[in-house]
Amino acid sequence: MIRNKNYSQVMFSILLIFCLSSSNYVMGQNSSIIKNEFIYTEAPFKECHASTIVSTPDGLMAAWFGGTEERNKDVEIWISRKTDKGWSTPVSVADGVQHKDKRYPTWNPVLFQMPDGPLLLFYKVGPNPREWWGMLKTSEDGGQTWSKGYRLPEDILGPIKNKPILLDPQTLICPSSTEHDGWRIHFEVTRDMGETWEIIGPINTAEKFNVIQPSILTYGKETLQILARSKENKVISSWSYDNGKTWSELEATDLPNPNSGTDAVTLDNGYQLLVYNPTIRETKNIGNSRTPLNVAISKDGKTWKNILTLEDEPGEYSYPAVIQSEDGMVHITYTWKRERIKYVALDPKKIDL
């Protein structure tokens, strides 16, 4: 009996140590997460996708497209504001109605707050990504009310999925792409909040890499990098050393990509942070390859370290958007099974670099 009692005590001690070790590991992995929640749990639309997030003087705001399903004519742009009481009820702010007899779906909203200026809402309208066109709305009161949407000039689509960046107080560079002649990346530059535009590119011919939806990272001294989605099962990169006027040839990174959107941001500490699906696409079922959803960091944009898994259950977790607010926190939104939009906040000071 004594032998059995000692054996039980030893086994209990081993199990306790294992559990504590496992708990510490999980807590250590997730200690940087300070918020993990759905933006909404009920909505007047069945499906949602392609979220965007922005920090305004009045707080965070997210947008996405939602409707019966992607490409359906009832798909509209919805927004929600984060308040002290949580996320507000989603509200539709844009649709694709042309007149009483014609309507198109909306696509891929992108929010951007101009410093000391209006809040910009870029989005697309059209039957599909090969025929859509760019639209823009502005708000002077932090998104409580919006101007009438107006069509951008021909061939100007606006930021295609991911946020633009300010090269200087006046110069906004939008990462964009087209799909009608192979997948190609280009950039759209405005120095007067969308009144006039300059197109740079396309920077590829789609012969070697089919790429869309780039993110722009900054390194100082006019050095920029893009990371983009591709059909080639890799995140694709290009570099500019003159603030985006010219770009290097596209090259594959070591990061897998299942033909799914990514997003990235340059942190205040000089690191680059990427949110992506670290898989390759092996079947026609998109959802099978769009899990897990990971966060990775890099100092040089070439060597990346996975630091966090946001989702790893069966289902589609995709199309992330990521920003860093003035208080230093990192904010991420993404599609959760096409049913909801998920929000995660990270404290970069708690990330194991």
C-alpha cells in the first residue's frame, strides 16, 4: 500500500509539472494577446469577408463586405466602431446600386485616416474583380456620416485590399493590382486626397508570378518592400529604394501562401509584422487551405519567425488586416468562416522577438 501511495504521489507530481509547463507555454505564446473577440455575433447578412481596420481620433473602426454571399448583388460595405461598450451594431455605408433596375456587388473596403484630415473609405463596385471599378467616400466626423460615394478616375482602383501608406504629409501611395490580364501589381499615388492620381507600374507581367493584393512595408532611407498574395504557393516580395518610383523583380519568399490574402505592417520598433496562412493550396476547396492563420515577424523582411497562431481549427480564417495605433498596440481583423469578423489586439512589447 505504501508503494502504491508513493507511486500515486510521484505520478501526480509529474502530471502537475506537465500541466503547469503546458499552461506556461500556452500563456507565453499568447501573452501578447490583450483582446480576442468577434466584432458582431448577429447581423442582417449571411456571409462576410475582406475586413479593414483603422485608428481614428475617435477610436477604432472596422469595415468589410457582407451579403448573401460573395459576388451576390446584395453585398454591401458595413462598418462598426469600437466604443467603451464594445463594437457597435454593423451599419451599411455603401452599396452597388446604379439605378432602380441595376445593382452590383461591392468588394474589398479599405479605411485610411488622413492626419488632420478626413477618414477615407475606398471600395470596389462591379460584377467581378476583372470588371470592378474604384469608389471613394470620405467622412469629416470619424465615420458617423459619409459623403456620397464617387467613382475614381478610369484605371484607378484605389488600394485593392490592404491599407495605403503616407510617404510624406501629402503623398499617399496605394498598393493595388488587377486580374483582367493575368495577376499584376501596380501602385496609385495621390498628393491631393484623390483629386489627381499617378500610376506606377504594373511592376510584373504575370509570366513568372501571378500576384495581387500587396502590402507595403517601410525601412527608412526611401526603402520599401511589398509582400503579396500569389498563385504560386508563396508570398512574393519586391523592393524599392526610391520611395516606390521603381521596383525590383518579383521574388518568392520562404513563406507559403495558399492563394490567400495577407497583410503586414511596419512596427514602431523597426520590426515587420505579417499575418498570413502558412500553407499551400492543394485542393479546390479554399477553406481547407486557409487555416491556420499565423502572425510572423522579421527584422529584415527576408527571414521570418512565426510567433503566434490566431486560428488552427478546421474552417476558413483569412483576409487579415493589421495596423498599429498611436498607443503602440497592434490591431488585427480577419474573416472567421465567412460568418463573422474577428478582432485581435496584441501588445508588441510582450512579443518574443
